[in-house]
Amino acid sequence: MMSRPRRSPLVAQGALVAIAIACRLARADAPAAPTTTHSAASALVPPRPITEPRVSYPASGTGDADVVITIVLNADGSFRSARVLSGDEPFAGATLDAAPRWTFEPATRDGRPVSATIKVRIHFTAPPPAVRLPGKAVGSSEPGVTPKAPPSADASEIEEVRVNGDARAVGAQSLGRAEVRLLPGAFGDPFRAIDVLPGVTPIISGIPFFFVRGAPPGNVGYFLDGIRVPLLYHVGLGPSVIHPALMDRVDLYPGGYPARFGRFAGGIVAGETADPPHDWHGEANIRLVDSGAMLEGPLPKDAGTFFAAGRYSTTGLLLSLLSPNVSLSYWDYQGRMVFDLTPRDQLTVFAFGAYDYLASKENGVDTPIFDTTFHRVDVRYDHRYGGPDDHVRTAVTLGYDETGFDHGSYAGDYILGARSEIAKRVSDAVVVRAGADLEFDDYQADLAAAFPSSAGFTSLFSDRTDFTMGVRADAVVALGRRTEVTPGVRLDFFESKGQTAIGVDPRLAARIAITRDVRLLATEGLASQPPSFVLPGPGFTRDLTGGLQRSWQQSVGVEGELPWDVTYAVTGFENSFFNMTDALGTLSLSSANLGDNLSARVNGSAFGMELLLKRRLTRRLGGVVSYTLSRSVRDLPTGIIPSSFDRTHVLNVAGSYDFGGGYRGGTRLVFYTGYPIDVLRPEEGRIPPFARFDFRLEKRWSVFSGRGWVSVVLEVENTFGAQETVQEQCVSLTTPCNYVQIGPVTIPSLGVEGGF
């Protein structure tokens, strides 16, 4: 029988209050029938033009004309692509040329910016006949004549607005690519910006592994379009393994996430790729540490679209000067082809992968420290039927993961997976979603040569074939005009080396519109996961020895809008962990070492409060303030102790300002308190806190008549070279102890970017 860790009743009581309010409001609203296909709890606000959509009347045009185009807008309101639905040349071409220069406030659902497609009609009115003077006409080039300004056409109306993709799940926080480009310290990378969100606790500054609401890094799942990814970041404080141009947004689910996600007992980081455009788009960048490029556009004969991108590190030259005894390199690639079979059917082939290599060098010979590779090929078929919420997806995924060490040691995984999902709006008030997936993993490992004296460690990773299968279902239910609830459940079956386990994970979320600008949010859910390693890594997955890890995740909070386009979210949370493999969280400097903890199981909990204030960084003045107040503990036989990486306070303050003339700058403060000096002797206190400042400055030029851009970007993480304390070291009982510091871990980046 599992002993339940110490818990705070605050969140549980708050969640019950939220559900009670939901039922109360549902009864009050029951007589009223919905007036639209979406409840008011999912209120949609269309995009609003910031600049009036205008098109200059083409010089070769004659007469009046109408052009109808669809424009795809990103979640921050920026232009993504446009396509002509009707209209003749030269008016259609003039409209397409002008569309990228139009700016919009983004569409919002429940106050959150969302990607949208709008249909716009442009009406052209022929210029009045030239006023003729004796022998001359207005508009001629003859001397003494002043031509009139050329006429222009305005948007007659925005005829239709369609939200792209599902509404954000309750409790999720999202980062769009356009905003992340402007966030100091993120280097334009949506995945590297995850640590600016509340609930995320860094292990060490600059290291892209973190605890999420008390869950260790090995329990945080990474997904891209629903495809499991073994890691997100390149080695050596590098960028993410996915080119930023491919991303539409990155969602952080710190807990209580939808039934779509499973097999992880911590948080979920889910990247969603951008919809393919129907026009040409390209980007390239050259920086101190790497270079990359991407190109996307239509396939011949309007058969579909393609995307190709890659990145290659140039760290070899830099390290040869700064650290001649270290070798480091990495690369990644992404390729996607989308075939438009019919207006409602698409076939997508998506391939991506990454490589990282870190080695020590002696006498010109490399000794590998970290050598990872992974590849994915995903083939999926999408069919849309009925209304905008109705769709079916079926996909097959092939993959290979490997982590290598010296002396030929490695751990690898050959992957074959399949998944299917369906969504159907069965009534004005209910959308039902269901899915199933299975996966075969053929693990191969040979670590003895690299770790000859660590038999306990190497025995955790052996040759075997694992099988996993899961089914899930949930429903988005509108209870009247103010309340939306999402009950769901996952059922997962695990088999490894003759052992089996079953995870049954119920989920429940509620969103209640208290007023137009205030919404109450609540989530509850159970999550199950097989044993995990300390950090996520390709091929490093353990068998079922010791059984599943489980966590009960719950939260309650409010979100809404403030004046000056500021949004806010305040959330209280509590996570309880059972049978958890957490070698990091129970590491004591005075007793067991990391290797001794790899097989240990522990219960624990985390609870706290999160605050997020945000004004879109794409505004002339934008910023983010996030704060996490939390406590993470582990329940050992000797008593309840703080987690080894428990940080009471984590604060991020970032701002960005457009100075005009193509200049934009920003800064960011990251602050967090220290973790316990020794978890077994908490009376010894904590190591000192850490603070760093990041800086970003950009100068941008428009080129090719506004169709392209070029930027010079200077960006520095840890601008002032702050050192971070990582532990206290005591040599003897008679000598004073000293703090051990690392760094400064400072990451400078100077580069040139461009695109069209």
C-alpha cells in the first residue's frame, strides 16, 4: 500500500469549488439554447486590422474588379501566407503583393491568441477619366503637368474567419514563434523559451533540462505533432533540434493535460508545426555557433507544398581557439511534403532528425563523452469531413535513437509506431475525440566497455523488445453558455521482458466564464509512466522492473484580460508522485551517490502558486512576467525531505521595445533561489540565489520592396557573466566549508538573418 505524501488541501478544495460552480452555472443556463456552434465559454474574437488593408490600383488594370483572397495569420497576428480564391490579373497579383504588409491584431478564443484564416474581399474602382487640357492629359509625362496620386483599393469586408486548430487546453501555456524571436536569451527558438513560463524550475542556468511542477527531467515528455521526441536541445547549450521556422507554437502542459498525451508522469512540452503555405518562403542565418537555412513553397501543378530545413554547427573553429581539448558539433534536418489529394484530404510525409557529438581531445584523439543521433519518418493521412471540428488522422512512424560512448559502447532503439485519432462534433454543445496508438521498441545496448565498474548501472539497459498500446477518449462539453468541461480517460498497456503493466488515467478539466474578462480554470488527472532515466536521451529507456510511476496532478486558477492588452493567469497547483524514479531529486551530498539512486523508488509531492502577466512581445512595447512559488518534497523512510533541486522562488521578467527605424531591443532578468545544501540535513540551509541578465538588440532592413528582410542580431545570455553556486564543499570538520561555483556560463550570439 502506497503511503500518501504530505499534501496541501488548498488545490483539492479549490478544484471541487470550481466543479460545483460549473454545475450551478449549468443549471442556471440550461433553458438557453446555444446561438452558435461554439459556446460562449469558447468565445471567438476575429482578427482586427491594425493598418487598413489597401492595394494600389495596378498600372495595367482597366475597369472595376473584385478579388477574394484567404489570408493565414499566425497566433500573434503576423502574416503567414495568402491565396487567391477569385479574381483576375493584374488585380489578383497586386493583392497578393500587398497582403504581407497588412498587420492585424490576432484572433482570440477565450482571450488567448489563436492562428486563424480569414477571407477578404478587395474591390477595385477604376480611376476617373483623365482631365484633358489642350493637347495634354493629366498623368502624362509632359512638362507642366502634375499627375494625381494613383488610386488604391480598400478591403470591402472580411467575409469569413476560421480558427485554425483546436482551442488551447485548460491550463496550457503557449509560445508563438513570432513572439519568441523577440525574447532575449531564447535565440529565436520556441523550445528554448520554455523556461520563461511559470512552473518550470531550472537545474542549472543555461542547461536545457528542468523540473516541471516538481517532476524530474526524465518524467517530462517531448512531442512534435504528436510524435515522441527523445530530446529537444543540442548538446553544449545549443539550440533546439527543430528549426524555428517550422514551428507555429510550443505548448507547455505543466499538469492535468488532455487525454491525447500520456506515458509521462510529469509535464508535457508539445510543439505544433505551422500549416503549409501556398507561396514561397525562405530564411537563412549565420551565427557565431551555427548556420541554418529553410525553404518552403508549392509543389508543381498545385499538388501540395514542401518544406526543407537544416542547421549545422560551426563550433569547431571557436572551440579550437577557446577550448582546444574539447570537440563539439551538431546538425539537424527537417523535411516535409504535403500532398493535397482533395480539398478535404491530405497526405503528409514528415522526416526529421538530429546529431550531437561532444568529446575530450588528447594528442589529437577524441574520447567521446556524448554522441547522440535520432531520426523520425512520419507518414500521415488527414481527412476532414462535416464541420470544421470534424477530422480523422491515421499515421505510421519509423524511428531510430542512439546514444554512444567511448570504446564502442552504445544504447539504441529501433521504433515502429502507429496512431489514429478522430474528432467529431456530435451536437452544438459536444465535441468527442478519441484515439489509439501502438509502438514496438527494439532496444539494443552494450555499455560494459565504457562503464566496466558500474554493473548496477549497465544492467538497467539490456537487449529487449518492448510493446506499448494505448486508447483514449475525451469530450469537450459546453454546459450552457458559460461553462466548458472536458472529461477524459487514457488506458495504456505496457509489456517488457515478460512483465506487463496497465495504466488507467482519468482526466477532468473545466473552464468557467465568470465574466467577460475573467475565467475560472480547474484540472484533475492521473498520469502513468514506465521507469525513467535521470535525463531524457536517445535509446536510454528502462524496462518495467519496479512497476509504473504515477502522479496525481491538480490545479485551480483564474485567467483573463487587463487594460492595455495585458493578459494574466494565476494558478495554484498540487502534484503527488508515487513509486517515482528520481535519482536527482533524492541526491544527498552526504550519503548516496547518483548511481546508488538510479533504481530507488520514492513518493513525493509538489505544491505552489504560479503567476503569468503578458503583453505580446510583438507590440511596440511588450513583456512577460512569470513567477513560481513552490515547494517540492520527497517522502523517504527516514522522513519527508525537500527535493535536491527544490527552489522556492523562480522569477522571469522580460521586455522588448521597438525604437523605430528597424531597431528593436530587449532584456530579461532570470532569478531563482538556491536549493538545499543537503536534503538530509535541511537545517544547514540553502546555497545562494542566482540572477542573470540576458540582452538582445536587432537592426532590421526591408528588402525587395518589402517582400523580404535582413537583420543583424546581437544576443547574449548571462550578459554580465554571473557565476552560479551549485553546492557546498566541506573538506573536514575543522575547516570552513566553501561554495563551489561554475561559470560564468555566458552564451554570446552575433549573426545575420534574412528571409522572404
